[in-house]
Amino acid sequence: MWPPHLPAGISSRKQPKQAHSTELVAAILDAAAQVLAREGAHRFTTARIAERAGVSIGSLYQYFPNKAAILFRLQGDEWRQTIDMLSSILAETRRPPLDRLRSLVHAFLRSECEEAAMRVALHDAAPLYRDAPEAQAARASADRIMELFMQEALPGVPEATRALAGDLIVTTLATVGKQFSEAPRSLDEIGTYAEAMPDMICAYLEGLRSPSRDVRDLVAVDTGN
């Protein structure tokens, strides 16, 4: 059941079953992404989407009852892409954990910059769906992926410390990614940030792995020894 404050009809009317219907929905969603990125959530209308997609407004309404349903679908697709990225990179157990973390930061920053306009618009529309069951499920799935990764990256570290470290990593990625992508970035700029961020995060994790060593190093620096 949807939470009471969510608009009725926020989900799609029906799922496409035939090839033509699937293509129509894909065209609507592609047009919606373009309109959203160019005009923002506040000027996002079903009429603009239908015009951009080259379909009638009636055809659009067969699958999406209102613009909130389209925004919700776009956000749902973004959640799935993010979870797939997390899973495919962090669960690749043949590689050392910190190598995977570096790959994740690179992929995340590139993704944030490539889709910055639409992400900002989706963020503006977030009150429509942030408490929906799908949103809660997406957060739980991402949390579980990070939890399993942190168990591997920090074996022997107390659970509370691992949980805090995972939360700090996710918060840092989200915050830096959002702020960094607000301005156009060159590939060199993205590469520089994507190298520096993992250095910072990996140093933090290494410190959690060997806290006594880090304390001795700090004491040596302090005393000049």
C-alpha cells in the first residue's frame, strides 16, 4: 500500500506486453528524460513529453496516468542502475576490496556528471516518492550490498565501526557527487577527483584496519622521532 501522502496513481497504469507497446513506453521515457533534463521538474508536463515523443496524449495516458507516475518510473530506473553498479563492482570478489572501491568511485562520479541535469530534476521531485515502498526497498538493497562489502573490507573490525564507515562512504559519495556534478566537468577533472577521493577513503579504511599502527605514527610525528 502507498503511504497516505503519496498521490494516487503514481504507479504505471499497465505494463507493456507487445513489442510495439514496449517501444512506445521506451519512447515516452526517453522523451521524459530529455524534457526533465532540459526544463526541470517544475516545468515537466505530460503534454511536453507527448509532443517530444511524437505520440498522442491519449497514448501516453494508457501507460502513465500523470506526470508523477513518469517521474516515479524514471527514478525507479535510476535506483536500479545504481544498485546494479554497486552490485557488479563491489561484489566482484576476485579483486581486492579497496581496488573495487576505487572502481566504484570512478564509475559513480562519471555517472553523476553524465546525468547531472536529470538527477538534479529528480531530486527536486523527490517529495513525490521518497517514502514509497520502492524507495525503501532500493535503500535496503544498497545498504545490504555495502554491508557485505564492509564485512570483507574490514574483517575483525567491530560491526558498529563497519556500519559507520559504510555510512560515511555512501554519504561522502552522494554529497561530493552532487556538488561536483553541478558544474560542467572535463574528463581530466573527473579523473582527478576520481583518483583523489579513493585515496582519502582508502586511507580511512586502512586506519580502521590498523588503529594501533596509526596511533604510533601520529605520536612519532608529534615528538619529531
